Amino acid sequence: MSNEIKPDELLNKIDYAPGSGNWMDTTASVQIRPGMYCYAAKAESVQTLGLPNARPWNPLEEDWKLPDNWQEIVFQGLKERLERFRTFKVFMDICVRCGACADKCHFFLGTGDPKNMPVLRAELLRSVYRNDFSTAGKILSKIPGGKALAGARPMTLEVLKEWWYYFFQCTECRRCSVFCPYGIDTAEITIMAREIFNLLGLNIDWIATPVSNCFQTGNHLGIQPHAFKDMLEFFVEDIETVTGVNCTPQFQKKGADILFITPSGDVFADPGTYTCQGYLILFQYLKEKYGLDVTWSTYASEGGNFGFFTSHETMKRLNAKMYAEARRLGVKWILGGECGHMWRVIHQYMDTMNGPADFLEVPKNPITGTVFENARSTKMVHITEFTADLIKHGKLELDKSRNDDFIMTFHDSCNPARGMGLLDEPRYVIENVCNNFYEMPPNTIREQTFCCGSGAGLNAGENMELRMAGALPRANALKHVHEKYGVNTLGTICAIDRAALSTLCEYWVPDVRVAGVHELVGNALILPGEKKRTENLRFEPLPGMEEEDDE
Amino acid sequence: MNQKYLIPLTTVFLLFLVAYTGVEGAGLHRFFGIVIPYLAVLAFLAGFVYKVLGWASSAVPFRIPTTCGQQKSLPWIKQNCIDNPDTSTGVCLRMVLEIFLFRSLFRNTKAAFNRNDSNKLSYSWEIFLWIGALAFHYSFLVVILRHFRFFTSPVPSCIKFLEYMDGIVQLGLPGLFISGALLLAATLFLLARRIFDAKVTYISQAADYFPLFLIIGIAVSGLSMRYFTKVDIIGIKELTMGLATFSPVIPEGVGGLFYAHLFLVSILFAYFPASKLMHLGGIFLSPTRNMANNTRAKRHVNPWNYDVKTHTYEEYEDHFREKMIEAGLPVDKEE
């Protein structure tokens, strides 16, 4: 990160007092600036999914190579979405601009850019809605000066570019929606704006290419089936070195009890890989002790869904694999790994889009007898719900002290927190597998949690200034517990977090590392027949074992 | 910037003058006392219904509540039944608290950043907007309810009781109604926020100032009639009862100030459905608040769900079969 803005320079820029003047007058001067935007989608990735207007283009160039009738496409696109989504229509009409949301957005807090206030982000779109769709706006626009009075403006190329710039500075985290007296959800508005962009071929590459990979190859990273298997087997070797136990997983096993799906990021990059090893250890333990039969699939090898950041339709196309594979393999139900937006999609969309899952059974933990009533219809259970249930029933033998070097805090990921309410399950697991756990300040956790700053497909390399600015509120709270309690590990249940928070820590709080919850489970779980453990999954000596190393 | 509030301010002044001079100078009593109020109420009702039906006609494809507390999951984990409801009872409770107590606004915080050695971001509880909003809405509600004394005969005892409670401080003559004073104070506070809080100034539109000035105009003209200029209250009741019973009459001796007050109220009614004031109706239809968080337990149906092109397992296996066989992965078709 040598060519990037330094933390001090970034902090110097922060000023929450916006300038005077009408924000609409500044549209023309919006500069799409390196460090703040993501590269344009590659034509071939757009083509794979058969989405419109695949071509090479560059956001920094004047000409975006739009179709001639792009304004008509935008108008029709908005019209259709106003009819299809009550959220969109109501949220276009009822905002009173009270400003309660203004300083709730991590991007506003990190940049001070007034157009990052959620209300204003939405107004970028509402101003066009008032011009083209609202009766009052249409009447007012006929009298001189009426447009300004109505706060309306016509759809121009400059407006489109402003939209593009700012709707790709929203991570759809929904924090503003918690504070809005009407529950206006900026994520919903951003989702619509991005759908419109995709009608014009204006996606970013960090979304479009993973989507294309996921569609063709089964996961965002484009890991082919044999390579996927190789990577897991590589983890198996590492686990064997640490524990002496072979945890080889099964793939595409027909008639298994459970199909397990997790984001491919966990297979690909540290520290997610340690979380992945945690899953393997847990499944080996359950197989050995209780005969639980879990299978992985290379076809449905992606829990995440960047289609969600493209359009509802694309989300559905990628998500379809989960049920399709569960049906083909004839499993009883599906277990999902640690991931943020994956779980919003599963919890709030999957059954509606691709259900009913009547070919699966109501999820029941065969070991504890617990029926997961809250997943009765969708038939997919979150791994922390599953593990918490096992721990509660005393089905796991755990040695907490192996995690004594992890002084933990926990980052609630936006989607499980505000699109699901999965708050206490991961905490329960953490508290049962490690001895040192401290919460960050109350305004920054649970439903008020701050985004990592890189969600909703913005975890690219080229927009690092934006990401680190958006990461500031989370980092600030983390720094607080780091200094106060000596916290050295940020726990999380999200694959994007494991990547994004690691960068965040490196930039803002260098002495803190990131760990998935099931990495800690993997360390603490006492496998049948294991050797005396001296290292954790990161090959670091366990507490009290440092000296033995020296001998 | 100025024009964002100067134009609405001037407009409200002009509207006041139009009615005042229209009655006092041109003698348009019937127009401002009968025609306009009826038209305004008609516009309000028609507009309100049109708007709500418009919202209702849009689909709710997904169940996407914003969850603000622990979900219902394992039986031993305590669910937050209000902020993360999974039943309609919970949703009702959540909605009641939103609608009557502005629960989400109650959470409001104010962020501050100190650029110094510690570079701390801090959040403090920001209660004033919540208090101001509650004071405004409830005092306005009481004022409106009190006005039913002009449209009912005999006046129902609940209205009389409300009036009694509202005037319980027994200050001055005629006795001060708390609601009227509070309405003016709260409106001025909300206006001051828009003018002096830089962030709120920046996001404010003319459409935010106009209803504030309008309500200030209504409150000021109302208060001055009651406490200062005095008006022919018997005559006014004759007029309002005439409107309520659809046998309108124009009494003698009611001055221009009353007609100006009535005109501003009429404008507010007519303007209501075309404006942000429709949040009154919209809050009931907000899907992030009025839906239960039970999508995994109970299937939600999307009325326009359509089939999409997916990449099937067969296509996948056809593409990777050789590599899969070589890696020892099971395949459906060996060849």
C-alpha cells in the first residue's frame, strides 16, 4: 500500500460540516477520482451472464459508450422497479430529510463527503424521481424556478455519473435504516440503482468477474473442481501436522446427511483458510463421535453471492445452485458457513426466489435432537446456530485455554446483524471456546455495528482510499478496545470481513489480527485420537508451549 | 441557498395576504370560506387515497425487515421480540412504538471526530430531534382535536376533557392552551435546525421549509385570534358548523384574519398528499418495519417471481468431467 494515502492524510480530510450552496449545483464538478472508484466490468464477464452492453469502457473517460437510448432505459428501468418493489416506491416518497441518518454512514464518517450522507445518496435518485414520476414535481417543473423548488432535476449524463460514483460508495450495510424513523433503507435504493447500471452495462469488475466465475465454475474465485479439492486437501495436511488427525472431507456424496456450503474466500486466502480448517475439524469430530455425514460440493462451492450486488435476477441465478445441488445429492438439509451477505440472501431471499425446498427435511440436529424451527421452510442453518446448539448440549469437548493468546472482540457483520439478527449465537460460541472476550462500545456493535467499509462488492484494490475511509469507524472502536483491554484479535463471521478487516487492521490498528469464529472452535476442539497439540492452526505455539519449542 | 427558504417564506406571506385582502378588500367571503375549504378537503382525501393505493399496488417481492435485535433461533437464546419480531403481534408492537413513540428516532446519536493524538470518533445520544418531533406531532394532534369543537354540536365530552387538560395551567385570560404554544415552539425549533445545523441545511429543500412556514403561519394566526386580536367566535362556529353539515353559511362580522387562517389550513390540506407529509401514510407501509423476520421459517411468495437461466450441474459436469474424474471426484456420467 505504498502509493496510497497515509492514515494521517486521510484523517486530515475529515470535516463533517458540508459547504454551503445547493448540492445539485455540484453535480457537474463530481470527479471520479482514483482511489475512490472500482474499475469497470470486463466485457467478457458481462457477456457470460448475457447481461446488456458488454464492451470495454473506462469510468475516467468522457465517453462511457452507453446505448443511444440510455435515458429511455433508465426511465423504463425505474418505472418497472417502482411497480415491482414497494420499498422503492415508498422510500422515494416519504423521506422528510430530518437528517437522523446523516452521520450514521461509515463512508460519511470516514470521508466527510456530504453526498455520502444516506439521505443525500438517496436524494441523488429521488431528485430524478421527482422530475419524472411525481405529480407535484411534474406540475412544478412547468413554472419557472419550479424545478428548484421541487428539488427535481432531469436525468443527464452528469447525473448518471454522479449516481455511479456514489452508489458504488455504499456497502448496503443498512445502518442508516436502523435510525430512520420510517425505516428507509438506503441498501434498497442502492440495489435499485445498481440494477439500473446493469441495464446499461455499468457494473464494476470486482462484482462482474466473480459473478461470471461463480456462474460458470461454481465459485467467485473461479476455482475449478479438482483445484478446490486440492486446496481442501492441503488444509487436511496442515491440520494433520497440528493435530495428528486426518480430517479429509467428502465431496458430492449422494445421500449424505448435510450439504455444507461456505464462501470460497475461506478456501482461498488467510485468515479465512484457518476458519475453513475449523469446519473440517468440527466435521471430523462429529463424524468420528456421532457418525454425522457431511458433504461438500464443488458445484455449489460458493456461499457468497455477488449477484446480490448486481441485480435480483442475477442473485437468483447464482443462488439456484444451492437447492439444485441439495436436491441432486439427496441430503436432508443444508448447513451454511460463516459469511455476511450470503446469509442475508439465504435468510431473506432464497426460499422466495428458488423455493419451496419441499425435497429437504426440516433441519434437525441428529446429535442433540434440536429442530431448527427458525429454518423450518428454507431448510438451511447457520453454522453458529448449529455449533451453539452442540455446545449448549455438551456435545463438544473443548479446551478453551488453547485460545488464551487470542484476546477477542467481535465484529458483527452488517447482514447477519441487520438482515437477520444473528447476534448472540456467535458470541455464545466465542465465549465457550476462549477465555478472553471484550465487547467494543455499544454504538458500534450488534444492530449498530459498523461496516468493514468493503462490503457489497467494493473489496477491490484500486479503491483503497474509499475502503480505508469507510473502515475508520470500525477501526476506531477496535483501537479503543485494543488500547483498553489489550484486544489482539477481531473475531468475525464473514468471509469478506476476514479479507477486508485484515487490511483495515494493517492500516489502522496494526497489532490486531482477524479470525473467524470456527478457527477458534478448531483450536479448542479436542479431536478423538489427537496428539498433544503444541501449535494452533496458524502454527503458532500454544500458550505455555513456547519454551518447549526452544528445547 | 437563501432561495430555499426565502421563496417558501414569501409564498406563505403571499398566501396569507391573498386571503386577507381577498376577504377584506374584494369581499370574497364565499370563495375563501366555502369553496376553498371544500376543495382542499376533497384534494386531501382524493390525494391521500390515490397515494396509498399507489403504494399498495406495488408488490412486496421479498420479506426484508431491518432487524434491530436478536433473532428467534434456539429456544434458549433470548429473542428481542419487538426489534426483531417473528410474529404479527411483535410486528404490531414494533409498529405501534414506531408510530406513536418514534422509537427509531429515539436511538439517534451524534457523531464527533476529534483530530488530535487519539483521533477518536465519539457518539453521543442525540435526544433533541426526538423531543422536538414528539412535541410537534402531539401538540399538532391536540390542536386539531380541539378544533373539533367547531365542527360538532353539542361538543363531545372527550373534546371538552382534552380542552380542560390542555388548559390546566390556567394562565391568562383567555386561558392558555399548552398545545398551541408548544406547536409554535416545536415548529420554530425544527425550523432552526434546518437553518443552523449545517448538515441539515445542506440536505434541506424548499419542500422542507414550505410546510414549516405554513404551519408557523397557521399557528401564529390562530394564536393571535385567540389571545390578541379576538374574533367573533359565535360567527366562526356558525360558519364551521355550516361546512360540517353541508349547509354552508357566511356569518357577518368574521374578519379577514380568520379567513387567512382557514386558507392556510386549506393549503396545508391540499398540499399534503403531494408532499413529504405523506410519511403519515407511508410509515404504515414501510416493508423494513412492518414485516416479521421469519423468512426462513415461513415461505414468502413473490408475485412476479420468474424463471431464470441457471448453470445446471449437468452443464458443469460436462465442462469439467475429465478433470473431476482425474481428481477422484464423483461424476454422474462416466465416459
